[in-house]
Amino acid sequence: MHKSSMVRMRWFIDQYLSKVAKDEVKVLDVGSYDVNGSYRKLFADARYAYTGLDMKGGPNVEICLANPYDWSSIATDSFDVVISGQAFEHTEFFWITFSEMTRVLRRDGLMCLIAPNGSPEHRCPVDCYRFYTDGMLALARYACLEPLHVHTNCAPSVYDKHWSRLGSEDAILVARKPYDGATRHPDLRAYKCVPGDQAALRQEMVPYVKPSRLKHYAHKVKQRLS
């Protein structure tokens, strides 16, 4: 798991989970198998009850699904937070997985999904997709979640280089489940595509700027302010 993905998940914890007023926050990590690092250490605070889920048993996995699309062993509305990072590109029918992630999330629970926008093909056992901001918004709409934050390859500042690595860019969605129970879906017979306001949804984040362009960027900002 590359550093920029860890940075984004830490940001999610600091910006959103730190404000959750509960003594115990149940967290489900989907795609938790520790291949080259995991998010578990980010949830070391005693109030987080972290559970790792994956399709095969191994390091950092408490729940092993025999069928990746059969989550019947996990109760509806059973987690306060559901996260997933660097897993959806390897999930053939990711919209089904996303629906199940939503189902097991409690009302007002938070979802954090991080998935690659860039990176070379890396099959585990397959590598199917790359994601953009509009794709993340589409997933939130598909499960009737309220998007709180979405961005692709952005950072708090153009000088925060550790938020991005060329060739391994990420997209992130933070969303809230505003209802109880089973996952809801929009009435697709009456559905109309209305593009989201990406600038508003990424909030304070700014698009990544290549290091070679930073001088030019600083000059433009100076001109704008003068």
C-alpha cells in the first residue's frame, strides 16, 4: 500500500472520525489482507474496534468470505464506519460490493473508499478498473449515500508532495448513510444524470501540480494577488 493512500486514510480519520462522539467506533476494512501494509495501525486508538475483511484468510483478516458477493454472515447496520483502500480495482463487480458495504453500515455511519486513478496493471488476481471523481459520485448515488467529500489526486496544498505519486494517483470518496437497513437504490427509470460540483465536493483540496511546474504555479498565484 503506497504512502499517499495511507495519508488519505489518516486525513479521513482526522477530519471525520475524530468528531464521532462514541466510546466505541466499529470499523470494517474491506480488502484488508496485508500484502504490503494495512490501515490497522491508523486505528490503534482504543475506541476503534477494527475488523479486517477479505476474500482469503491471512494477515490482518478477521472475516474471510467464501464468496466475495455473499455477505449474509454480516448483519445489516452493524458497523459505524466502513473503509476500503486499493481493493476496488481488483473487484470484478464492485457495485455489488459497494452495496453490501452500505448495507452493513449503520444510519449516519461513514464510508471511506480509496481507489487508484493511476498505477500500472497489477493483478491480484485480476485488475479491472481505475476511478475518477464522477465515478465515486456515481457509486454514492447508486447506494443513495450523501457524499461529503470527493477528489482525485488532490492535496491540501500543491506543496504536499506526499499526497501523490506519479503513476499511483488515487481517488477518494467520503460519504454518509442517511437511512437504516438494506441498501437503497435510485429509481433508474426516472434517473437523470446531473454532474456534481467537483470543486465544492473536494472542499479545500487543490489538484496535484507536478514539481517541475511549482515555480510557474507560484508565479501565477503571485500575479493574481498583486
